[in-house]
Amino acid sequence: MSRDKSPKAAPSTGESEDALKPLPNPSTGSANPSASLPALWGYLQPALDHIVRGPTNNPLKVPAIEVSYHMGVHTAVYNYFTSQVDILSAPPPKSVVDGPYREHKDVKPSGTDLYEQLDRYYADTAHEIFLGAPHDDGSLIYYLLPCFYRYSAGSQSVNRLLNYVNRHYVKRAVDEDKGWLRFADLLDAVVKSIKEDDTRDMIQRRLKERKINELKKWGYHDGAPPEVLAQAEACAEAASSLDRVVPLSSLALRRFRTEVIVPLLAISKDKKGGKKKKPPAAQGNKPALPKGRLARAVKELLETERHDPDERDKTAGELAVLLRTVGVHASHALRKKLDSQVSR
């Protein structure tokens, strides 16, 4: 039975569309926003806050910024990266051999500091979403879905706005084997199957097959169109560990997983006392409730009579897509439960 998996809109906030005007380009005066990371971040953050956190009537519609601000961001980021490249590529002074030159060699690749700053920004934003979650398990999923749609739409817009970071920093890091799937990951899986007379092409083919097998865990299948492949790789990127360099859109999704989903899957804590709250014990023939808040919310959604069956299935399908998108593996018990409900 096919089900609509399209995101549902959050209730109107009561704000008129006229109130949601594009954010104007802030005046920097004579200051150069690309002079340093603090200066650049001070110029970027109002745009990020507006796009990712700003009020909107529709969680799928991202508040806009003025074209001049959009172009200013591109220029500032480009100039910042260029200035870092110039510093890194400049030879050390002839009179300096040891100390300063050694420090010069230890400087991180250009763009690393901005990438790490963006990672912290998404971590903080996602953590705020977690802290705002309602105490009532029955309301949790209906809070989580609109928040995720708003956060995801905003991060996709930022991904386009800061695409130079992807092209200059992320692509280079992936080329340097720092991405979500590294050569060592692939080699460990195929090294036992390599024979002494295998050609280089044969080994490369096995490595490629190994990567395809990883992507199949995230929805890819042989002969699938490019968009399915791209979606599967985005899920795999979101599922990667924090030390892996991934595109900015996947960086945001990964932080939603680590800062929102993982805590909700864990044993919940009392915000007042900081102690673990035990779920109600089993009574009679009733099974004990799951310990994790999200697991309890799913149980309440699927097993109580107060939900309309069509709405229940639709909500379960949306939550299943959310978990896959942020990198929760198909082997996870909650994903299995939701996927089973959706496939009925």
C-alpha cells in the first residue's frame, strides 16, 4: 500500500508574508569581513540565523536574504579562502629556518577553521531543538518532524549559499581520503579476497563493489537513477563519525542525529534532577515501556487507539524517512519497527 511521505506543514505562526522580508546586507563600514575568522563569522552569522532559525509560516520555506547579501557572502568566503591559500603557499623568510617555519608547516588546510565553526553552529542549533522537546511522549514526534523539516530546509539553503566551502575544502578533503568512506575502510573489507595474481583493475573493481554495498545499506540498488545514488550517499555521510569530512548539508544532518536523535534514543533524564527516569514498570500482562523517549513515543503512536490509522501510518513513514536521512542504520530496532509499519 503506497503512502504519502511528503512532509506535513507546521501550523501557521500567525505572521504575514510581508513580515518575512529578505534580510538586508549588513553594513560593515570600512571593515574587511574576510580579514579573519571572527570577522567573517560576524558577517555570516546573521544570514545563517535568519535562514536556519528565522520565523516562517512554512517549515519548508526558508526565509530569504537580499541578493546583495548573498553576493557579499560569496565574495567574503572566496576572499577568506584565497587569503589563507596565499599565506600557506608563501615561502618562509630566508632568515627563518626552524621555529616560525615549523609553525608554518603545521597550519591546517585553508577552510578548516570555517568548516569546524559551521559544525559547532549546527551542533548548537540542533541541541536547542533537543532542549525544546516537550515532556509528553505523545507530543514528541509531532514536535520533532516540523523542527526537522525547518532545520533541514535551512541547512540545504546554507549548503547552496556556502557551496564554495564544499568545492574548495570538502572536495579536497575527500580527494585526500578524509571523507565518509576512506580507502582503509574499503581495503580492510576486501584485502582477504585479493589474490597474488590480481591486477590493479581487478582490485579497483572490488573496492568499487565494496562502496556500492555500503550505499545499498542506505537505499541504493543496482540500476537506480543518479538521484537515488546521491540520496544514499548523503545518508551514509550523515551516519559517519564526526572526524569524517562531509558536505555541509550532510554535516548538518549528522549533527541532528548526534544532538537530537541519539539523546532521544537513549535513556531519558529528568531535566530538574539530572537523574535517569525509569519508565513505568510492567503491570499485569502489559509489557514494560521502552526506556528511550523516542521509542516510547513510537510505541504510543503505533499501539494506542486514539490515532487515525491513515494519519498514524503517514506519521510513521515520515519518522522512518527522518531516521534514515540523518544516518540511523536500518539495523536499529526503532527503524526496523517503523519500516515494518510502513511496508504493511
